[in-house]
Amino acid sequence: MADMLLRIADVTKRIGRQTIIGGLDLEAGRGQVIALCGGNGAGKSTILRMIAGILHPTSGTISIDGLAWAKQRRRYAAQVGYMPDDYRFGAGLTALETMTFWAKLKGLPRGRAEEALREVGLGETGRKPVSSFSKGMRQRVMLAQALLAHPPLLLMDEPTNGLDPYWLSTFGELVQRAAARGQTVFFSTHQLQLAERLAGRIVFLEGGEIRYDGSGEQIRAGLGADGAEAAFADLLFNI
């Protein structure tokens, strides 16, 4: 694949005697949008956390633009914008204070923090405490921090949980703009119709292993199913 950004080679993750991820191989080029799909416990969050450097593989290697977390930790981390599926915000902090803190960590000016909040539709609410926000608004704050430094790789774990239909549409626009800038977007989701609409590649996981990796068109051609949701059901029933 031309202009490769992310390489995952024979990665496993075991906790005690339980294998969470088994022998994972995956590559992603710049500007790709990849949706990671699968049921609860399939390994989606574990994979994203390993790529982000929060968890470490039991074996195998992960590199971003040729950088390995163990050897080039600071440079590796600078390549990644990570949006977790949940986050506990500091008590009493406003959205702008929270974003300014993250911006300083990344060596960015306060103006960029304000701009990122505007990008996710929170420019008018930045001075309100995050503790007063709805689930969807807190998700947007986390999306803003992932977008802050325009990192080469965006990792988002269930980013659309709690978003209303309008912001689901806006999320899609933000993803498309990021990809147009050459950023690679890698997100997990249970919403298979969203995955099919936004992602050039859909990776189906089951039991910590890749069961299928391809475009929506390839899924329909290869599995003979009508759309990603039906394809995933067919795939699981035929394993």
C-alpha cells in the first residue's frame, strides 16, 4: 500500500490465560478512513488503545510512520489524536479550560483550543463547566481534543455515542475533512450503516481476530449481503 502510515504486525494481547487479540496484521495508508466493527468483547477498544500506546501488545509490533512507541515514545505520541469511549473530566473545569490544558500539553496556543471547540459546535458553551454537559456534548469535547494538533492518525473509540442526528452528520463532515487533509481516521462503531457511509474500509472483528477487511462494495461482492449490517450478520453466522 502506497504511503503507509500505520503498521500492525502479528500483534497479540493476552491477559492471564485469556487471549484478547490474536495475531493481528493490519496496515493503513495516509488519508484512509477505516471503521472497526464487531460485537461487545470483539477487541475493538483494545486494538485502539494499543495503537495509542495506552496498552502494550503481549507480542508483535505497532509502528506509526516508522516510529515505535517503545523506542520513540514522544515522537510516536505526537502522531496520534485519541478519543476514548469515555473520560472523567476535572471537577469544575470549563470546556475551554479543559481544552487549553490539552493545547498546552501539545505546545499549541489557546487560540487553537478555542478554534477546536468551534469546529465541534461548542464555541458558545466553552465557558460552561463540562460537568454540566450532556453525554453528546462531552463526546464533542473529546473529539475536539483529538483534532487539536491535526495529527496524522486519528483514533476514535465509539465516537458517535450520544450524538444527536445533526451532530452525527457533522461528525461525518469532520472525518471527511480530516481525510482530505491526508489524516488517517480509524474509528470503532456499532453503527454499521455509519461505517459503510464514512469508511473506505470496514474491518470486522470477532474474538480478537479479523474476519473481514474490505470496502462496502467488496463486502457485498464477497459475502453476497445487502449492506454492512446484513454482511456482518451473515459473516458471524457462517463462521
